[in-house]
Amino acid sequence: MKYMVFDVGGTAIKYSVMDEDLRIYEKGEVPTPRDSREHFYQVLEEIYLPHREETEGVALSLPGFIDIENGYVDAPGAIDYNKNAYIGPDLEKRFGCPVHIANDGKCAAVAEYWKGELKGCTNGTVMILGTGIGGGLIVGGKLVNGVHFTAGEFSFLHANPDMWEDMDGMFALRSSARGLLSYYRYSCMQRGIPEDGPLDGRIFFERYHRGDPFAAAALDRLALTAARQIYNMSVLLDLEVVAIGGGISGQDAVIEAIETRVKEAYASGPNALCGFCLTAPRIVRCHFGSEANQIGALYLYLEAEGKPLS
């Protein structure tokens, strides 16, 4: 069977007609409406209706804290008008078919668990380094959503207890792609190097590979903070695999830096003091890239509808 699958982001809605074997029959992208939920529904409906006869249902990946079972968005993330909305039931009434929604980071996690780097593991996590740090936790072979739908919202972890009231101590501002660029710019300016021009991931990594010491220090700061959070999570959950995603994960230097710092964390500190009794998780790059959220949304749709998952 074919299904209509949406990945709704703050700036764009990506969509595909996809089957259980991840064959894509059509795909596209349109801007995400910024004005109202009704306009948002209209855009989804315009995309869906031409495929109504060939698809069995609709799966959506969305930002925010989401009650998967009831199709409810508690906190909307990047799309304010979706706050406190029953998106799933609303769209079922408009489309006349089953609709299932889920958080984007959790969709990425189950995509990796289904057919990616977490396949076959009992406990693992996906960590998406983007504007913030999203992701999802697989524990006991199941996605953890949480009673308040916030499991895996890594942005809210704190990286420095001495900065509890300071947002700069948050994991999101230390190990996200945005945090990486912000710290690099700050480091340059602190040393009297003007850095008020355009700066994105491409420019940053060009400078990093040219040997820019400030870029190297910024990446190491990201990796060190990420490694210590991975260590803490692994102590709690005995993680087997941590898959790193997001645009910057395409850079080998990012995966290598985090992997190196994780190995160092397990070779020192509490683990060394206690006789090296803990086992470090594998650090890998996510198998799926920009299509991960759609694949995960389809998995959760099929699971909710009782469909076989191969």
C-alpha cells in the first residue's frame, strides 16, 4: 500500500507518496504557512487530495511536544498556531482517512531503529544537532514518548550546574549547530578578529579544514559537551548506539570529534575511578538524512494501524 507522508518544519513542508518498503512514487516541498492553522490545513489538503485514491492514510512528522496516541500537539515548537491543537483528529475529518502525527526528533529515532543504525539494538538514541538538539530514545526496543511527551528533548539538558540560571549552560547552546557557530563568532571577536559577516556551516568547516584554531576549539567544545551528556545518558540507560544527525553530522570531523571525546570520557573520571566497569556506546552518523522524519512518521503510522513492519 501507499501512504501520504509529511515532514512539517518551521520553513518548509516536505511530502512523499511512499510505501512500506520506502519506495517513493512522488515527492515535493512547499513553504510552511506562517499565519494560521486553517491555512496550514488547506496546504496539506491541497497536497493530499490528488493522491486520495491511491493512498491508505496520512503520516505527519511535526515539531513540538506531541501526544502520539491522541494526535494532540501540546507545545508547538516552531509553529505557534499548532499549540493545544488536535491536529490528527482535525485532519482525519478533512481527509476521511486515518492520520497519525509524531514529533520530528522521535520520527528520526524510529527511522534509525526500523531500517538504520539503531536496527536490532535494545537501548539507543538519535541526537539531531540543528538549531537546537532534538532526538528520540529507544529503550527496551520501544520509542519513549513520556507522559508529558518530552522524552528525548535534549535541548533542555543542562551542561553546567554553575550556570543554572544562564541559558549559555544549556546543551542546546553548546552542542547544536547554532551553538557551534555562535561560539566561533564570539571567540573570534574576543580576540579582536572581526566576524560580523555571513557565517554558516559551509563557511565554518571550510575554515576548520584550513586549520583555523578558533574553529577547532569551537568544534572541540561541542564534542566535549556532547560526550559528557552521552556519558550521563549511557549511565542511566546503558546505551548501545548513539546516532548523530542534523546537517553538520555530514562532516566526518563532527562524528570523529564526538567519538574521541566519548572514548576519553570512559577512559577517565568516574569510570576510571571505579575500575572501568562501564561500556561506551558506539557513536555513528545517522543512516538517513533529510528523509528520516518521513520514514519514522510512516513507521509510527504502520505501528498504530497494526500493519506488519518488516
